[in-house]
Amino acid sequence: MAMSTIEAWYMADKVTDQTAENRCDPNVPAGSEVMLDLGILSWKVPPEGFSYPQKAVPWYPDGIQDPALKRIRESRGYNYADIITCSEECLPDYHNKLKSFFEEHIHSDEEVRYILKGSGYFDVRDRSDKWIRMKLSAGDIIVLPEGIYHRFTMDTANYTHAMRLFKGEPVWTPINRPADVHGSRMQYLANFAQLEEERELRRTIASCLRSFFNFGWCLGSSGAMSARVGAAPSAPMLVTPSGVPKELLSDDDLYLISMTREHLKVPTNSKVTKVSDSADVFDAIYKQRPDVGAICHIHSVACVLVASQEPGSVLRSRDIEMIKGLGVAGDAVLEIPIVDNKPTEQELVPSFLEALKAYPHAPAILVRDHGAYVLGKTAEKAKIATECLAFVLDVLQRREEPGAKRRRHVASGPRVVLLDVEGTTTPITFVKDRLFPYAASSVGPWLKSGKPEDIAKVSAAFAEQCREDGAAFAGNGEVEALTKEWIAKDRKVPALKNLQGILWRAGYEQGELKGAMYDDTPDALARWTAEGRRVAIFSSGSREAQQLIYKYSDKGDLTGYLSAYFDPTSAMAPKQEASAYVQIALSLGIQPSEGHFCTDILGEAKAAREAGWKATLLLRPGNAPLPADHGFPTASSLLDVEI
């Protein structure tokens, strides 16, 4: 199937024989770009090799159907078809019918004709109300938009065998001119404003990419851009071509593609043969994010380096003024999800959809070892956002260069913020209501399908714990029952903790678990790290369990903000003993007075203060009530903690 090259020309003012060509003298051709601007679509689908009846009202395919015709019908929703033959022999009252066809009129739906045999003329009015004649012959499919003034006539051969296509039940009633106040005509004229918007967007996209080339973001033939023409959910998108150096890109080199992926307009440049591979990504983003009207795709050095250096699945920044250009206001945090690169752009789509679901307002997405996709409400805003993102990434990259002095704001106050998990960064109920039941329900299946060497290690640890407890251990078969019993008793023994870590890791990696975080947790972590402070975790749960909660959190991967994890084993004491905090300070290379501990447990706050740390008690929903005279500062949000 190919776009049709129907010949068209401007008609002479005086028509004496409607079946003649009626060209101007000299001939004034009307090119394909004129037809497209009028909203007329056409394809060439040779009918040879397929059998069609002389007349069938309606017509249903009998046997093998032309796949090219089938694709057009399905993509445009033409669920009705019939076949007619116009000739003196086949059409009753032929000459009067021919005169009625030649009356200037509009329709309240598209008019679609597929010429199977013979030929004929369709005449349409251009934007200046001049007549253009189009010659249709066998294989031509033409779509006249709803509301366009037009007429039909036979040519001197007086024979046309054609298929008519329609969406829904057919309505063939013509609305003769004048029909300027008819809704279909008014809508057609309104579409011209969209054509003007399309022209302006073409100029903007070509200009943007030439600028990006000069910045070094679209070298070779890399990079792409897209913009939607109009605000309707079904609005088509302009997309740049593949393989064209961006400094040479012209306005006419862009494809116009419908949201059903139909190519409405293709470049006339013979050197442009393929739409950008990024079209799959653009299409997916538009469907996921209706607020996005344009997308820029760049390949800057800073994009690649910053994404590769960021350990987590999201880049966060808050202390660079230019993040405002990405729609981040005040002291909010810029969050840009990061996905891993794939062999093709199409394979990136699932990762993009997952990232946009996790970060529904993200202004961009970084692709490791690849580049960035930057989103904007309009083409101009996408351009501005791209420039601002490039600036932010360049700053972040330069800060990582050897010898660079990063700006810090720690002239006074703690160098380390130490955080408890439950009741502090995470709801108090998460472990008992989500993690513990998950471990209890999954231990049985794991014992049946887990690696034998892992099961053997767990069984040995359970046996050792039973010996310490003075209890008998009956072998692997008892691990499941003991796991459930010890969870119910909230025992914090190493054997159980290690097994829970194994089970939880599987749950997180399979997407069955997400670490629950308070809304303020990511912002607080971003603020403290931007200020140059280190953030560490101290929890009774194992260090592996801590890492899993933050890596697979419902706010994205937060491990990039965390520099250390401590549990009672690594701290060499329980959380309510001062020696634990002395050991943590030594491990972090600070004096206890340079640390600030946040927790919801009064006994832990007292132990930290006894060791020389500052401490704040968190007042979260569901946390245990505190005595009135506890003597510690409190906060209901980590953002309210006075560091």
C-alpha cells in the first residue's frame, strides 16, 4: 500500500462539458501538499487479483480480502462497504443522476471512494474557493473530509466501478450549497486553524533540533522530536524522520501520524524513507500522559554520564535554580525516573510506562547509556525544559568531577542524620501488617522451590537457634511452623531475620512488595543530601531488609540518598543502649555530637542522647503515645525536623 499520486489541477473558470478535463491554459497543477492541506487523503491499492461484484449493497468480503484494503478499513473504522457501478447501462436515469452528482454540496461524514475499474473526476473547493479537479482511476482510494464543498462527475469514458466505505450506517444525503452555517462545514473551516498550527509546529520542531545540534545534543542523525497538532485526545502527532542530520532538517521532512499510527502525511523528500524509531515511545507517552503536547529526545554527554552514575531508579535534585524551568516550583524536589537502555526504542516502551506510573508528573525520563526524553505541554515548553534539564545535568556532572568543590550548606549542625524505619520514614503498621504476613505465607512455597543450598543454610540456622532455646528441632519440615510461630511472637533472632530477608527480597524483586514511605520521606532525604549531610538507617530489621524497603519503595528507589545501614548486630548493641550509637558514630567517622537521630521510640531517643547525639521524636499516625514530660523535640513530618 502506498500513498496515491492522484493528478490534480485547477479548473478553468468556464465549464461547458463537465466530463472534459477543463484545465486552465496554461495548466496549473495542484500538488499533493495542496490536497493534504485541504484534508484530503488518498492511497494506491491495485485491485488486481481480487474479485469484486458489479453491485453489492452492502458488500461483505467473500473469501480472501485484500490485506491493504483491510488495514485501511480497520485503521479508519470503515465498517460498512458497498459496491456500485456508474454507467449508462448500469445506472437508471443515468444523465439526470450525473447532473445531481455535479451539484456542489457537502456531507456530514467523510466521503470515501475506492475505484475498482474505470475512472472519474472529483472536484473540490480550495481555501480561496477555487475549483480543483482530481482524476481518479483504478486503484485510487480517496477520502474527502466532512464539510468540504465538492462534486463528482464521470469522464468521457462514462464508466466507474467503485466501492463506497462508511463509518456506521451510511448516510448519502447531500447538503447542497449554500451550507456555510451547517455544523459540518463550520467544523471543516475550523480545521484550517489546525493546519496553521501544524505549519507553525513544523517550523518550531525543525528550529529546535537545529539548535540542539549546535549544542551537541543531536549529533550524527541522532535525536528526535514530536508534537501533537491540536488538543483533542485523537489529535495526530508530528514526528521527525530517521536518518536525517538534524542540522539539515526541513519543515517538510516530518511525518504526521494519527493516534492509530496511520501515516496521514509523509515527507516528499526522496531521501526521507522512515519515521524515527522514537515514534513508538512518543505514542506511548502521549497516551499515558494527556497533559503532554510535545517531547524532545536528546543524546547529550551529561545525560549519559549522570544516568550511569546514579545508583537508583530516579534522579532527584532541589538546589539548582534552573529546575524551575522543568515545572518544579519553590523548594520542591525535581524527580526524573531512570530506565535501563534496550536494543530498540520499541522495547523501551514498557519501562517508560512503568516509570510514568510511578512518577506521573515527571518532566523527563533518562535512559542509561542513551539519552533523555523531555516532556512539555507545548513544543516551546518542551524546548525550554530540554535546555533547563541539560543545564541541571551539566551542573550535576561537573560536581562529580575530580577536584570539584560541591556547594554545601553545613556550616553548623549535624553532619549525619540517622533514621529509624517504622514510625519514622515508614508507617508503623507496614512491617507487621505487610512484611510479616508475606513471610509467613511464602515460606512454605519457598521451602518447596528454593535452592537446596539456601534451604540447608536456613535449616542449620533454625537448628542452632533451637539448641540455644533448649528445644528440639525435627529438620526442614519444622522450619515453616517455627517461622510462623516466631513471627507471631515477634522474635528478633538471626535465623528468622535471615530467612525473612530471603523471602522479602523475592517479593520485592517480583513486584509483590513495595516499601511503604510517608510522602515527606523522599523530600526530606533529598533536602538533607543536597545540604551535604549524610543520611543513614538504624533499624532492628536486618541491613538487607532495610535496603530492600528503600530500593523498592512506593516512592521509587531511595537508596541513592542513603550512605549506610545499621542493625543491632552491626551496631554491636540493641537500639535502646547508648553503646549502639557510640559504635555507629565511630563507623561513620563523626563525633556523636555531629549526629541527629530521628525515631518514634522514647527509649531509643534517650539512648542516643546519652551517647551524645541530638534526637527528635516523630509523631506519626499509629505511633505509641509519649509521656507529656519526655523532654525531646517532636515533629509530625521529617521536613519539620529542626536539624
